[in-house]
Amino acid sequence: MSSSLLTPRVAVIGAGLMGREVASAFGRWFSLLDCPVRPELVAVCDVNAAALDWFRQVPTVRHFDTDHKVMLARADIDVVYVAVPHHLHEALYLDVLRAGKDLLAEKPFGIDLAAATRIRDECVKLGRFVRVSSEFPFLPGAQRAIAYARSGSLGKILSIRNSFLHSSDLDPTKPINWKRQNKFCGEAGVMNDLGLHVAHVPLRMGWKPKRLYAQLQKIYTERPDGKGGMAPCDTWDNASLHCTVDLPGQPDVPLTLEMKRMSPTDTNSWEIEILGTDGGVRYSTKLPKTLLTFTRGKEQTWSATDLGFGTPFKTITGGIFEPGFPDILMQMWAAYLAERAGQLGDRFGCATPDEAVAHHELWAAALHSQAEQRVVTL
Ligand SMILES: NC(=O)c1ccc[n+]([C@@H]2O[C@H](COP(=O)([O-])OP(=O)(O)OC[C@H]3O[C@@H](n4cnc5c(N)ncnc54)[C@H](O)[C@@H]3O)[C@@H](O)[C@H]2O)c1
């Protein structure tokens, strides 16, 4: 197998919050025991030259660019991770693909449905390997919930709920940033920002909504601009999507997708709950070690399983220890690169371009539903 598959040379465009996490994941790649690929971070690009400086401590990085076209012209790059504001996704993703590189894209994969569709079509046309970042399914609790749902132990499914909840925007003095402005984040607002995290597992399970009713809220309409004035904050802050899904032999199952920037008491809570007639499963990052399951009986009882380090790719870390965000990000990268090398096996893979387009179809329908205050058929 070629070295570009087994030892890919990776570049990052966008040296912000997420760009740095890649260096962190690759820097301790040796902790993985059964991963068939070994990436090397070789290049970083950001329009803000100062943002590159943090990467100078990463020994493998040899290219520091402020123009992504200069970076993409380099021959010694196989895979590019792009983590930039949403209004730039389409142009940069297309440039990556046309430069002949593979891509790990960030959500929401283009600012809207039209952009996502154009990117997906170019991926197909050029035959590049492209996936979209979504790390929560790689949590041991999420893996167990997915396995439980697939096991058939649920009986007839009664309801499905997946949420991703923040509370940092409750503070009205928090300054504006690009994620709170439609022109940078997209009209879908919080759905563009948090939505792929909640719909990825349901869509992968085949729970595709056929109808939805959206409740979207804008709570604070302006925020400090950081220069002594106020700036418009025009994105949707909270979104609750009440969806209907047809399952085999089971029509009209309710699926609720919640994405909130203002959810009191939640810092970064990712939650999934699937209830059936015979069993159920519930997992939340609020209690990251705890998997709740029930089996139908005389009494109504949740059983709590104390989880350990049950990640899809085994590591040197003791099986009873606790995983966290950097761990699942590394697992997600391992899944992306292993799938690229044809070595994923039966592990969970990152979101595909088709799935990213399907997410945007939901957000477009939700905007429709909100504007017309009615149920929308997909
Ligand atoms: N998977 C996750 O959990 C997760 C978490 C946060 C953000 N994200 C996504 O990651 C992406 C980036 O978000 P972030 O929070 O890292 O943003 P950020 O604002 O922290 O960083 C973005 C960086 O991109 C740089 N940039 C802007 N234009 C550029 C250009 N033309 N070329 C090169 N660099 C450019 C900026 O200077 C900045 O350093 C978004 O798509 C966001 O939705 C994903």
C-alpha cells in the first residue's frame, strides 16, 4: 500500500481553535495500538500570521503559509484539514479538491444547502476521499448506545432524541464573533454550528426525517462589538426540530433534534436517548462514564454501567480510565485516515459528503418551517 495512505502528510488550513487540536492528536499518535496509519502534520496555513506561531513548537511542521494557494501547490501534502469560518468553506474546500488533495472538512460543509451540494458534487467528480468532522460518535458511551440500538434489543422504537447544548451565550456581555453572524455562520445559525453533531448518528442509523416542525429562537439580537459599541447578532440561538421518521414496519416515530447555545446548566452536553418497548439507552457527556440502559420488566428501572476507555481504536491507556475530547478527536482522525486507507473495518466512520448534504436539507426545511410556522415535508 502506498505511503501516502499509510503515512499521510497532513496540512491544516485555519490555525484557530480546531486547527491546533490536530497537532495535539498527532503528537501522541503512538498511544494508539491498532491503528494502521501514522499521519504526520507537515504544514499549517492561516491568513493571520501570528496564529502560525503556536505551531512552531510542533517538530514535524515544515511549511508555514499565509496563503492557502501557496500551501496547496506543495507536493509533499496528501491530506488537508480545513477549519475556517463557514462562509469560506466552499471556496477553500474546492481549492483543496482541485489541488488533488484529500480533505477532512469541518461542519457544516458549506454555508448552506446549495454550497454543500456543489462541494459534494465536486468530491464525486474528482474522486477525492472526503469526510466531515464529527467526533462525538467516537465516545465510548456513544459507541455503546449505537451498538445497543443496532442490537435489536429495543423492540419497537418509541422515541429518539439527540441534543447538543451550550450555555455560554447566556451572558449578554459576551462579544460578537463570526459564529453569531449570518453572513459568516450562515442563515441556519446554531444548526450550522452544532447541527451535524446531533443529526450524524440518527442519519447514519437510517433515521431520516420525512417531516419536521422547527422551533427556532433568537434571544439576544445584538452583542458588544469589542470596540465599545454593539453589533447585530442575527443568528438563530436555539433550535428544536420535531421530526417524524419511518422505520421498517414502524411509521411515524418521533425524532427530536436539539441544538442550543442557550441551555442553562449545559457546557458542551451531547446527549442521545433511544426508547423502545423492550429496552432503551441514554447517554450524556454530562455523566461521561455512565451508560444508562433499561430492559422492560415489572419495575421501571435504569441500569447504570460505569464505562471505561472503550474507544474504537485501542490505545495504551488502561481500560478503566476516562476518555475526553482530545481522545475522541484522535479516534475520529484515526477513523478518517483508516477509512481512507481502506482499513476501517466495521468501525464507525466520519460523516460523508452525502450525509453532510442531508444535514443541510434538514436545516433548509427547518428555516422553511420557521418562516411559514408549519410542518414541512422533506
Ligand atoms: N468538530 C468540532 O467539534 C468543532 C468545534 C468548533 C468548531 N468547529 C468548526 O471548525 C471550523 C473553524 O472553527 P474554529 O472554532 O476553529 O474557528 P476559529 O475562529 O477559532 O479559527 C478559524 C481560523 O481560520 C483562519 N482563517 C480565516 N480565513 C482563512 C483563510 N482564507 N485561510 C486560512 N485561514 C483562515 C482564522 O484566521 C482563524 O485562525 C468551523 O467550520 C466550525 O464550525 C468544529
